[in-house]
Amino acid sequence: MFNDNGQGIKGDLAATVKSILLDPAAASCSQSNDLTFGMMREPFVRYVHLSKALNLQSSSGKHRNTMESVYKDVEQKPMNSPSVFNFFQQFYQPIGPLKDEQLYAPEFQITNSQT
């Protein structure tokens, strides 16, 4: 779509964004039962997305750096992964349907009931 918007125009960002948002696969929930579809977000990324979606703000109007409690709760600190392979091993298989299907899901390695 970015190379040709259907009218021979190259570089039409609006047409590209429209195409992505209106794509049937993006608008449908039919893939929700497919084990190979989608991916899980890391705990801190989920926290940031939730904060932005709910438009969370400080009740006092002052913004202080109190992220240490968040880092502790999600057990993850951005830009501080223990290795170059991020926070998880690439060949991790969680117990259950994914392992039964011989699928890998490294991002599940750092999840627990708290994160």
C-alpha cells in the first residue's frame, strides 16, 4: 500500500494506515483460538499500554519518579535485561497447549501470577 495506494501514488501514509486498520484480520477476532496467532506483551509493556489507555495521571499534579515499585511488581526493568537475549531464553516452552503443539513462547518464561 505504501508503494502504490491503488491510484499509482507512492508514499501515501494515510492510505497505508487506513489499510492496516481496516484489514479484515485486524478487525476480526476469529484468530483468538489459534495457538499460533498473536503474541504476549512483556509485563512492563502491558503496564505502559494500560496506563496510556486509561490516561492515568497523578492526583497531585506532580510527576515523581516512583517507578521502582512498578519495576518490582512486574519483575522487569526496561533497558536492564540480564543478557543480550532479553529477559527470557529463546527455546522456552510453557506447559500446556503450546508445548503439546511443540511451539515456543519465550515471553511466557518471565510470567507468573503476579506479573
